[in-house]
Amino acid sequence: MTEHLREHLRRPTLDEIRERLAGAFPDADIALRDDSALHAGHAGAAGGAGHFHVRIVSSRFDGLRTVLRHRLVYDAVHDWMPQRIHALAIEALTPTERPDGSSAEA
């Protein structure tokens, strides 16, 4: 397997995902969690792709329905799916929807 192909199949780090999301949502409060270990043996995890959870709080979601919010988040990492990211659980909130005004924690 070539180095390029190996990199293409490698699970992204939380920092790499955070960087992508911060580029798409510069004002966002972003919290990430790698849930890959919970899915060991799962068909999608067998190839090394990760399972992640993100809570992203951004004013960019104001006035948008859930499906459109999720689409914006997926758009930021679409080229990593499904080879590097198998599953991405998303909580996409506006600042006024943030639970009890706290910072985002995935």
C-alpha cells in the first residue's frame, strides 16, 4: 500500500476534524469526541474509519432546520466520508439553544 493511500484511509485526529470545522464555522464553539473504541468490530470500523460525535454551537445555524444544519457540518468533512470517518453524530445548535448557557461539550 502506498503512503498516499495509507494517509487517505487513516482515521482523522480530533484536531484535524476541529480544524476543518473551525474553517467552516469560524465563530463556533466546537466539542468533539472519538467514539471509535465503542464500535470495535463494527463493519464500518474494520477498515479503520472512525466514529465521532460533535457538538457545534454557531450563529450560522440561526433559522435553519436540523437537516440543513447537519448538511453544513457534513460539507466540511465530506471528502473524509466514508473512508476516514464512518459515522459522525452531530449536535448543531445556535447560541440560544446551547444547554444552560455552558460551553459545548461533546
